[in-house]
Amino acid sequence: MTAERDNEKVNVERESRLLIVAKARVWASEGWSVVVTDGEGKSYGPAEFDQLWAA
């Protein structure tokens, strides 16, 4: 997961899918631009986070 806002950038790696999606939703709700990238290199924005729950 990569989250960016203003001049800040945060990367979170190697956590369970459940934790990454939960964190991504929280960060996005706080105004961060968030992208989650899966193990195959596909990126997901906030509108696609539900797809990660089912995978």
C-alpha cells in the first residue's frame, strides 16, 4: 500500500490482505491518495478495494 498526501508518502508492505485493505480504507478516509498493489503488480484504488476482500 502506498499513501500520499501533501509532501508525505507512506509505504506499507508484507501484511495480510485484510490488514492492508483496512489500513488503506482508513488512510483514504483521512484524505490520503491510496493505492494497493497486489503480488502480481496490479494496482487498486479506493473504488476497487472491495475486489481485494473477495480475492
